[in-house]
Amino acid sequence: MEVLFIVLAIVVIALFAIAGLVAAPVRRRRARIRTTTAPRLATPPPEVSSPPLPAEAVVPTSGLDVPDPTAGRLIRLRGRLARSHNALGRSLLTVLSRDHLDEEAWQEIEDTLLTADMGVNAAGELVSALKDRVRVLGVRTPAQLRTLLRDELLAQVGTSTDRGLVTAAHDGHPAIILVVGVNGTGKTTTCGKLARVLVADGRTVLLGAADTFRAAAADQLQTWGDRVGAHTVRGPEGGDPASVAFDAVQRGNVQGVDTVVIDTAGRLHTKTGLMDQLGKVKRVVEKQFPVDETLLVLDATTGQNGVIQARVFTEVVKVTGIVLTKLDGTAKGGIVVSVQQALGIPVKLIGLGEGPDDLAPFDAEAFVDALLGEPTAISPPPAGTR
Ligand code: GDP
């Protein structure tokens, strides 16, 4: 009887022990769920007021686009430039090939350069340099003239300018690229294309949709990002752009990406409020890490107006490079020279179409060759006239 009682007691104790073992993980799991959800309810820091972001990037990993590497991309896209800009090179070479290069001819050359938006200073410098060299060297064959013109155009565009972009993680954090400019210039599209350029060159990218004023901008950016596996951090419509930018940098750092690209709002650039907003975005981001590149997007078709717009931005943020978009749709390639001279900032990327891979690192030689067209395009003057 006594033995039976002891056995019963052991069985009861064992049953309690088993029940306890089963219940413990359930309790732990409940506790874990509470810990991860708790911060979402907490009030974020004052500058970071957007709602909490999903913990994991929800970017599909299969079926992603694999863009071609960007090396030589401008050479591949040369046809785009040539289509609209060939006329510039052709008319310059036609005038240069005349028997007599009198003042009227030189004026015609200068006017052609001005029409192509080269700017008064650059056009004047180019004509006087050409004049001197034609006189001193006495060159007159089409090939020689083309070489002279190419040299002088290259000198104006700048071959030794540093056009590199900081895109690799450094000092233990991602590179940060801020993209600014007036809305409609192609800013969001450029962020998307830039993500592709970076992915093509082997970088991992996170996008920050800090243009919270334009309803469709975040969706547009996310669509670009999803295509190449770049997660997009976004906030509520009309939310604080600085907060989204801050979150993007924080998330990019946690995820260990190479580059964080932040799109910003660009409406009403003349309004002090918006410029203050842009300054705040930069300051808030820099509470974590310095911004490596601030790229100003300019629409090449807006010509000198674009240059005036650009000045407003350079007063608020330190612009490190220009992205000149829509060069496929204008014959005003001279804007590359005038914008660089006016702002003292290099053109680093150019947009040559609406296609996903129509953004190319700027290459002075490929650009000038596209302006001049094929060397055979000019027929030599009749024999005996030189
Ligand atoms: P945002 O308001 O500055 O962000 O401008 P979007 O990125 O929305 O672009 C405005 C329009 O310009 C869109 O229709 C783009 O497809 C177009 N766009 C952008 N870059 C280029 C380019 O290099 N060439 C051409 N032809 N269109 C462009």
C-alpha cells in the first residue's frame, strides 16, 4: 500500500514536470512577441517621427533585373546623344572647312556654340583658342580641323575633372547619397536608375523615399528598387522628410548595405520653407554619418533656367555633382560646359532616356565624340582650294 502511494506520488510529480516543460516555451514566445512589438508603440525620438518600419525588407529575391555593368555605358548610349547633337558638330565643322575663315565665320561658330547652350564665356574661349591654333598650325584638312575642335571641346568639358562617386561603405557605415533638385527634372527616376547603376557595379543599395510631398514618388521609387532587390524605406504621405531620411540611413546601416540613396522633395524651390526642409534633411542624416555625395539633378532641356535653379540649391547644401537628365531630348549639349563653369561642380552622370539603364557615368571623350559625330561625316572641301 505504502509502495503504491509512493509510485502514485512520483507519477503526479512527473506529470506536473512535463506540463511545466511544455508551457515554458509558449510563455517565452509570448514574451518575445511583446518585446519586438513594444518599441513600435513607443514614441520615436523627436526628429524621427515616422511610424516604425517593417523589420525585414520585403523585396522579392527571385526574378530581379540584372543590369549590365556601367563601364563603357556612355559609349553604348552614344547613338542617343548623336541623334540630337550631331548637328552641332556638323555645323561647326562645315564652317571650319570654308576657304576663308573670316570674322563672320568665327562669329557663326560662336553663335552655334551659344545656341547649343555653351554659355558666353566658354563659347568665347573656345573660338579664340581655335582661331589661334588654326592660324598658328595652318591646318585645313577636315580630319585636322576635327582633331582641333575635339581638343578644344574636351578642354572646355574637362578631361582631368574628378567625376567619381563615393558609393562604397567606409568607416563601418554605408556611403550616403542625397539626391536633390526641382520636381520634374527626373529626380526620382534618377534615384531608381542610380540604384541600378550601383547594383550593376556590385553594390547593395537601400533607397530612402524622403519626397513625402508627392503622393506617387515613394511608390515610384519602390517600384525601381524592387526590380533590383533594393529595399525602400518610406514614411507616411506628407510626413517629415528628415525623419524618413534618418530612418533610411539607420536601416541601411543595420542591414549593412554599401550605399543609401535618398530621394528628396523639390517643389517650390524658391520658397524658403522647402530649402530649410532640405537643410534639415541633411543635418538630421548627419547626426548619424556624413553625407558622401549630394547630387543635383538638372533637366538639360531647361537650359540657363536650370543653371539659375541650381544656384538656389548650392546655397543650401554642398552639391558634389550634377546629374544632367533628358540630354536625349535636346540639342543643347553645351549645357554640360556652362553648368560646370557657372557652378564649379562636375557633371557626374547623364540621363539619356526613360529606359531603366539610360543613366550613364559621364565620360568627357565619349560625350565630345558623340557631339562631333563620325569623323567621316564631313566631306573634304574641293581639291585645290586650300
Ligand atoms: P521628379 O519629379 O524630379 O522626381 O521627376 P521624375 O523622376 O518623376 O521624372 C519626370 C519625368 O522625366 C518622367 O517622365 C521621367 O521618365 C522623365 N525623365 C527622367 N530622366 C529622363 C531622361 O534622361 N530622358 C528623358 N527623355 N526623360 C527622362
